Amino acid sequence: MSDTPVTDARDPAEVVTGMVHKVLELARTWTRWDGEPRVVDDRVYSPHKAIRRVTDHLIDHLAQIEALIAGVPTIPDHWHASAITTPADLAPFTSEDLDEANSRLTRLAQVFTIRLQQLSDAELDARQDGAWSVRQIAFHLDESLYYAEAVGSLAGPLP
């Protein structure tokens, strides 16, 4: 993940929803997961862990955006992020898990869309005390695709 998010002319809400769409597109293939975690950049990834990390990242930055807009300090997160792999991360990824991930992530994307589309360009680009702007946060969230790409597409013939 980068230190300072680079933005462009895209709608920040579409950046977030586009990332969620790509994650779920990959996740649709994960019911074929063989149970072997993927090692990427010295971390271990599985379908459940990828969904957990994308969800946690969205929640973390949604809380940050709401705190920025309200003018209150952001509560720091204390998640272990991708540094840990829980037993739940290693569970089989079923069609029911995919349904749950789809519901969870599409609702989070909708909340981001509603919030971000209410803000003017000036509000999206305002920076307080050197913190990232709301627009930068939205573009940073596009990097959450990394977690899903670590698992990758499991489409194709079964082994």
C-alpha cells in the first residue's frame, strides 16, 4: 500500500464501488479454494482473510471519513490486519460465505457512495492537520484489491 494516495479525475465513489466489484468478481471463484493459503509478500492469504481485510479496511476508513467530516479525532484502529491469520481465515469458503461477503461489501460500498456523493469537491479535497483528504482516502481504498488479488482467481478446471 502506498504512503500518499494518488488521485485522478474519477469519481471517488466509483473508485470504491469499482474496487468492491472487482473483489467480488474474484470471490465468486473462491468456492473452489483447495484450502492451501497463498503466501504473498511474506503474508498468508485465504479467501476469508481477503474478505476480512477488505471489509476491515472499508470500515476503518469510513470511520476516519466520518470523524473528519464531524471535526472530531479519529479513533485509531487496533486490528492486526494481515499480520495474523486466524483459524476462521482458513475455513472453507462456501457459497453461503460468498453470499455474506456480497451483502456485506455491497452495502459498505453503498454507504460510501451515499457519503461521498454528498460532498462537494472542496469538501472531498480538504485536508486537516496533514491528514489525507476524503478523496485521497477513497483512492487509497482501491488498494484493498491487493488482498483479493493475493488469493487470485480460482476459475478454471478443478485440480
